[in-house]
Amino acid sequence: MEEQINNEVSSYKYDGVKYDYVTPKSKEFSYDFVAKNIKTKDFNNYSIAVVCEHADEAENIMKQLGKRSVACLLLNRPNHMLHMIVNLWTKGLLNAVLVLSDDMLSPLAECEAVNVDLLIHSTEPLPHVFQKRIQTLIRKTTERETHVIVIRSSAAKETKIKETTSPPATVPVIERCTTSTQKTAVNGTQMTPSTKSPSLTDNSTSSEDSIVSVTSKSESPDQMKTDTKRVYTYTDFGVYAQSVHRQETCFNVSQVTTLHSDIIKAMMSLNIGEKRAKSVQRFAWPHVAQGRSLCVVGQQQSGKTWCYLPWLCHRFTEEALQRDNNTNDFGPSCIILCASGAKGKEIARWCVSLTSKSPGNMDRVVTLFERSDVNAVTGQLVRHPCGILLTTVELMLQLSDLNGKDTPIFNPSAIRCVAIDDLCHMWRCRRMDCDKLIEWLFSYLRIGKDYTQLMIVSRLWSNGIMQRLLPKMPDVLLVLEDALEATIYGGVKLDILTTDAERCEQDIIKLLKAMKLNEERVVLACHTKKEADQLGLLLLAASIKSIIIFDTHGMLLYEQWCQRHRSKVLIVTDEAVPKLRGDRVDRLVHYTPARNWSRFRTRFSLFYGNYKAPTNLKKATSTVFLGTGERDLEQMWHICDFMLKHDRVVPGNWITWLSLNCNLSESCRNQQSFCQQLSVYGECWRLSCRYRHHLWHDEIMQPIAFPKNYEIQFHIISIVSPSQLVVKLTKFEIKSYYMGLIPITELGKKIQEHYQESSNRRNHLNPKPGDVCIVKFNNQYQRIVVIQVDSNIIKVKQVDSGRDTAEVKSCDLWVCDESFTKHSFEATELRITGLMPLNMDRIWPEDAKNLVRKHFSRLHVKKPLRVYRAEVDFDFNDVRFVKNVYDDAGNDMKSLVVNNMPVHIDDNVMMRLQDLFEDTLKPISNSKC
């Protein structure tokens, strides 16, 4: 009974393996739970392992289990005796629990004897890491049941969204909560306390503070009495804000009196904050003007960048003249780290406008977005001080490596501000670079008021990086503009229940009947007043009391529900939701889909009151009922995309449901290409796909084939994405280089010489799909294959120098001489089987492509081209699927991608492609024509 109280346990059984997902109330309870389960096993018969993410975490787990009388064998660093130690442990000669970190999985994979009966994950890992741990440590089944335990930091189950059970460490875990309605005006004048209701209007120019006493959860009750901090929480203007400092808000930029007047005038000329600031800016501007840290999470176009930009330019301007006159000074006053060069150039233009009247002659704005400019910018920063440096994470790391006594690039005492713009994009594309940069920032600079001010804006709440950054920013103001992203921060679970129009009402009544309505506070959200009335009658017929709020005029009812009528179910429409701010909500049920995705996200603002409540209460849940309507499908697709972007596993049945029900706008074969997602993954995740989902008979090549040569060697022609390469096998010997870059084989050389003679060029008449022709690409004659013919426009695909497609006119198509058609195509498309980005569009970000190009293949750096090799998996149509790709030094491409960006590895691709091939053999229905 005690264990059930202290830990929430969910059990599943799949493929002969028992999975226990454990949600402890604290770290101590998790250690107790693990130790208790281990002690029930006989070490002579059971092999037990605990896997941690980091080496220091593994060392801490070993100490904690040691305190609980559990013998442990620690493996968190490479050791030349590893094989011998593991062999002794596997044979049962070392009766201890194996405690290891993820860094040791690769060395352990070489130890053939490793097989674990009880595998414990100290935290819930990312999907690909979880898969790697299982494959490395559980290799064969035994007579004993294999058991896997996952210790979660929240009550999220496999089909629910959840990130963390506690707020960031900058704001210690809330233990007691009191409310104060004392108000602060814009100019900081203290107003008379009043007893206001929980609701606030967006037109208010002042903020209502919720003052929360907080303390570290590991402290004893006596310590809690003497060492508590206040956390001020705000829910004004449609955002959730939180800080250990009382906040003032502004209505527009003119009210930020500490901001330089020239900067205010420049902002007004750009129409920024002149009449009314955006919601996040009304909190951010007064806060950063006091020299304190900032973190803003919000949607695109919510004004995040302008939260920090005016004050950052102000910090440079106020010291510009002093630095310009100091002949010994060097380096920038402020640094802005940008997600991309395109975004950085836009911010640079704004910086130029805001600092146009700054004193002194130093360079106001310096940009570095190209690797070729590193040396020039380094020389510029070493010789003179400058205002604002804008660059990317990758290039900032290069500058930090060059920074030293001989080339002092950065003056830590002169750097007043560091801004990180779009942190989530950087984290998703360059995790290793982000880790290195953060380590450098906090070791080289002193972050805090009166020193270097750190300001972060992000589109997503990325727990992995936020939980590490915010504890180092004790004076931070956290502003959450996106209510759905705030659920990740606040620990709200998300349930998806698929239903239909006939069963939906019955399912809702069944759900409510199963709840303790006297104890749990429930809100039902719907779209229109008519739906709210229907829902009210439905609950009345089921003897469930309810209160209905249609619009903002129902605020009195809402206050009464918050204070007295908690046992009644609250029914609200989307129109009323933005104004409802009060106490905690235990369950939000979505009766009908919102009109659009934006309104659906707004519904989650009803949970804002939860984030300032005591954390020892049960976590809130949002339940979404979805049918097969157009709006249902759209919301399901966005929810799945949301889960993937937060590194969550989307249940396979959801994806299948989407694939079966999403709209296909298919039309005639001459107007549609075959869907690329189907040809690569065997299924399409697009919400509305305009491509054909059936192979025509003349497009069928061969079923899945397994080549005789398990390993192939090749040169890389181009890197299309982190999972797709275009290569040229080494059997095609390279004879020369066209323009010093493009490799030319003997065949390519002959084709070039042959068609340079005008007499050999004859127009290819009446081209058909599949015809091999000659086209001049990049001033080079080369073979192509016709893909599609549409009047005078011919769609063709390269076959020797790449695999790109292009549209050409029929007059530019030449007959391919018979002596050239008999040769096999030289370019091969390689795909790493099942490797895909974590988003529903399955589109790799450009930074991810550049990462692979930089760290894995520097194309044409020297001649001859580097030779790569790949483990072949299978062939399908004209694509060769491989397990992995290796360079000449033995480095593998798949590990580089997996370790640097969130990805999903799908093991069922080959099976689905085989099913796709078999479907093409069936008659095509008229609906697919």
C-alpha cells in the first residue's frame, strides 16, 4: 500500500517482456522502489542493470543504491578490462547490479555474452535511446520473464504527453501557496490592496501577483520554515509569467523610461510597441531594463525577438563612446546567437536601425554567418571593440576555440548581453554544439545582474535544455505565451480518445461518472453556444450538475465556480476561454474540436492556475475526444506533430488512424507524381497529400531484393539529407574533374566529347516515360531518364551525375546514342533505412543537412574523392536502403545524426514497402485514377 501511495506504477506486457512505468513522488522514493525490486531477485539467477543518461548520474545511482545495501558494479567510463569484467559479471562470478551510462552502450555491444533479465532506466529516455538500450542489453529470451522498469519524472504514460513533474530549478518546487492581490502600477507605485477575483481582462495595464512560498523539496520541514523564497506568478494579457521578483508591466515602449530615447524613436519608426506592446513584451521590457535574465516561449510572430532587442541595443549604446576611446579594449559588447543566417540578417538590420545614433566610430553591428568569413571577423574583433556580434552556434564555437592569449577575441568584462534567439531550433538541430556553447558561456562569462545579462527566446519548451539553463539564471523571468507549450512546463497529461458521433456523448458521460466530481474540478470545452446547451442537457439527463459560460459576460458565474461550486462541471465555449483565469483545473475535456489549431491551443490556458498550485497535488489531465471529421483529423495531426517535436513516441495506432483517414487529393496519373513518403517509408503522414498513393504498373520495377554484396564502396556525389545520399560506386573509375569539382568517369568523358559535335545532336521525338536521353546540365552533356511528359514540358531525372529532377523543353532533349544506352546508370540513391526526423512532415531542417555535410563529408576537399562504405539492407525500385554509412576513418553517419538531433528509427519500413509492392499487383479502382 505504501509503495502505491509513493509511486504510480503502470504495467504493460509486449512480446514476452514486462514493462513497468513508475512515477515516484520524489527521487528518494524512486531509489527506494528500485532497491526494493532488486532485493527481490536472486543474483545467482538474475542479471540486473541500471542505465543512466550521463556518467555522473550513474555514479550517483550507485551511491544511492549502496546506501540501501545494494551491491553495484559501476561502468561509466571506458576501461581496457571492460570485456573481462563484463564476462565475469555475465557468468555470475560478480554478484552485483550493473550500473552504466549511455556512453558505454557501444563498447558493451561488442560483448556478445551480455543479456539482462531486469533492465532499469533511471529516467525515461528518448525513443531511439530506449531502442538502443534494449537492443544492446536484452538480446535473447530466457525461461525467466524479462522485466523492464522505467523511472519517469512525471505521471505520463506511453500514450500521453508529459515532460516534467516540477517547474525549472530556478523556481524551487512549490510547497505552500498563498494569494495576494496587491497591485503594482506601471511606475512602481504601490496601490491599495484589494480582494479581486481570479479573472483579469487583457486591457489591464497592471498585473495581479500570485505570491507563492517555495522551497527545495529535499529540505526538512524545519528548513522550509526558515529558508523559503517567494515566486510571483501572473496570468495577465493571455500569458503565464513567473519570477522570484515582483513584476511591473508596461502598455507600450514609451513607458520603459530607462530605455534610450533614440532607441524608442527608432522603434516607433518601425511601428514596434508605439501604440500597444505585444503580450510578452509588456512583461519583458520592464524586467530586462533592470538587468535581469529573461526566457520567453511563444508562437511565431508573438514578438519574442523584440522582447530583448531594444534593451540589448541600449546596453551597447550607453557604453559605446567609453569603449571607442579605450585603445586596449576589444571584442563585442553584446552577442546574439541566431538559429540561421537568414534570421540573423533580419535581426542585424533591426540592430542597425536601433543603434544608428549611437556615439563613437566603432563598428555597431558585426555579422558572421559564413565559415569563410571567420578569419576576417576574428581579425576585426581582436583589433578593435565593436557593438553587437550576430552569428550562429556553429561559428560561435569556432570563435571560442580561436579565443586565447594570442588572439583575444572576447573581453568577458565588456560583454553586457548575450541573447539566444530560437533556442529550440538550435537544440533540435545541433545538440552537441548547444551543449558545448552553454558550457563555454557559463565558464567564460559571469551571468547575472551587473555582469552579463542572458536572454533566451524559443518557439518550443524543450525540457532537455531548459532544465539545464534556467537553474543558472536565478533572476530569470519566465514568460509562456503558448498555452499548449506551457503544459509541457507544467506537467499536464494529454489523453486522446478516438470515437464517433454516435458514441461520443456516451463516452463523455462514462468518463465523468468514473471521476470523483466532489474532489476533481472538471471543465468541458466546446466550440459554439449551441453545443454548450446540448452538453448541458446531456449532463442534466445523467444527473450531473453543470454551469455554462458562453462568453466574457459570465465572469460572475466563473468566480462562483472557483470559490463555491467546485463539484459542478463547468462548460465553456471557445469565445469565453481567453478571459477565464482562476484556480487549478483537474481535467479539461474537449467535447468538440476547436475551429482551428490556434483556438485549440488557447483552451490550455485554463491550466494556468495549476502552475502556481502546490506540486504535491495530482497532475492535471486534458482529454480530447476525436472522430473522423475534417477538424478532428487536423487536430490529431497537429497533436502528433506536437508530441514528436517534444521527443515523444506517438502510438502506432494513432499514425495508422491518420494514414487511413487523412484526405488524399488524387487526380489523373498525368498530373500527379507518386508520393515520396510512401516510396521511402511505406506510409504517408501528410495531413492532406496531393501526390498519388498508388504505383502504376509501368512504374513497378522489382519487389524488395537483397543484393549479394553485403557491403558497397562509393564516392559521395551529394548529401540530400541526413538519411539520403547520392553516390557513385567505386567500380565507375573517375578519370577527370569537370571545372575541378564534378567527377567524370570514362563514360561521362565520351558523352561530353560526342555531343560537343553539333552533328551528333538529334532531337528526341515523342519522348515517353522511361526513355533514356541526353540533356545539357551545368554546361555538361549527360544522360537522363524521362519521368513525365506534359505537352511541351518534359520532367527528367539525372542518372549519372546525380539524382535531381528538372523540367526541360522538348527541343532540349537529344537522342542518346545506342553505344551509351547499354551502360548501367552511375548514380545511386542511398537511404538509411527508417531514419527520419521527428516531425509529421518528415522534413529535415537545413541545419541538420549542413551538420552532416560539415562533420561527415567535406566534398571534393582533395583528390581522389574519399571512399565510403555502407552495409546494404535491401533494394526497392531504384533506391538502395542501407543500415549505416561509414567514412574512411570508420566514423558512422547514423550515430552522428542520432546523437545530434531528435530522430525516429522505424523498424517496419521494409515490411510496409513489401506490402506497397503487393498492392500494385492488384487491380486499380476508379477512385485512384
